Amino acid sequence: MSLWESEESSGTVSLGALFKGEPFKPCRAVERSLAETAYLVCRGGWPQAISQDGETALDRAFEYVDAVVNSDLSRVDGVSRDPRRARLLLKSYARLQGTQSTIVNIRKDMTIGDGNGPDDDTVSSYLNALRKIFVVEDSEAWCPALRSRTAIRMSPTRYFSDPSIATAALGIGPEDLMNDIRTYGLLFETMAVRDLRVYADALNGGVSHYLDRNGLECDAVVHLRNGTSGLVEVKLGGESLIEEGARTLNDLSGILDSSRQREVAFKMVVTATGDCAYQRKDGIIVCPISCLKP
């Protein structure tokens, strides 16, 4: 479940309204600290967990991971799979969240100290099974030029369907995220992409990732069937990170505008914290995740 569905977002910023071109109005957010948002990342969007508190709620993701590696992964297609190897794969995937890591890189990350590890086909088989039960949900590359792939890197970005699967696979909790801000940022990105996917689906759209051969990267491109798109960068918060995200959005929208390839409906930096959503002078919306809805 997204934060809007769990009633943990105020819903004062509607993606649907932005796509319709309605004027943006500054609004208050459900203000949360980084520590409180870290808890939401680790708890995840599991319906049962949402009605629980503290460690009890955090346990739901650990129980889910145990069920996946011990039974679900083999039951999905009747192929027996090694629980130990499955757990290693989940840990590797968690470490590689938000990257375009190849099967080869994932396999190498899984290899144990004595050099023994699965081959590429085995890793692919396990990943396909995880996709079938919606444990992993990669973000495909977005290509604004419909007839050309030459400038775009087409590797998918690795994501779990919920960030709590990653934290449970790594055996960590909210305090660990607070002590490792880089990992926190990657897993908050996973949560933001989860919510954006829910909202885009409600609008008959989708969410992709952009990375070109020059290294210009955008965390999420929300695109509708009519060809309009919204560009989104995901940051924990703070002036410097917001400014970094804004530069990326302006650079990419400049490329799209100059080539007239796609219409950009909005540019947004989604943050983990903040007491309000507002629009900068350059038109970029800075929006705490606790404001969003379809």
C-alpha cells in the first residue's frame, strides 16, 4: 500500500491535477522527521503492519522474507530452490537497489568467500521467480525518442516492490538507516517509486527510469498514454540535495524541450521531510512524500 492508501499522506498534491495542468498551490504536509520516515521505509506498506506499532509492525517484513525463501520461491513454478541461495540473492539485490546492476554483478555479489556461487542462468531463474510473486519490480528504461535507442541506456533499475523487503533481507531497522544515510537514501527512493507506481497506475500510466550515455539520470519518469510525462527526482531533503535534484530536472527537461520529443507536465523533487509543498521560481515543485496522491 502507498502512503495515501494507508492514510499517512495528506493527499494535498495530486499527480492527476498536475497532469491536467491545474495551477499548483503551496500546501501543508504531514511533517515527519527523518527517523519517522525511516520507520515507514522499514515497516513497508503491508496492510497488516499498518494496523500495528513498533517492533511488531517491523516483524511483518521479516516474516515475509522468511516465507519467500523457504516456500514461496519454490512453490511459484514447482521448481525446488535453495533457501540459502535465495536469501543471498535478496541480500545482494538489497545492496544494489536503485542501480542498473547486471546479472553478472548480482552473481558476483552473491559469491561466497571460497569462490563458489551460482551461474548466470541460476540467478536469472531465481529473479524470474521473484518477479512472478511480485517481490522484485525493476524500473524499465524510459526512451523519449520513440524511434531511437542510441542515446539511452536500456538496463532496468533494480527495485523491490516494497522497501521493507530490502531492509528485512539485510537484517536492518530504522536506526541502521539513520546511521547509513546513503543506504537510507536508496531505500527511500524505493519507497517513493512504490508510491509513484500506485498513483501512476490509477491514472493509467507507468513509471520508468532515465539514464543516457552522457550520465544524465532521472530517478522516475511518470508517463501517461497521451504522451505527457512528469519528471521526478527523489531526495531525502535539505537545500543542497534539493538543488542537486533541480539541476537534473532542468537539464533533462531542456533536452526534451529542445528536441520536442515529449511534453513535460511537471518537474518535481520528492523529499522524505518537509512541512510544506511549494513551487520554486524555476517551476520545480518540491513535495514531501507525505503530500502525494493520484
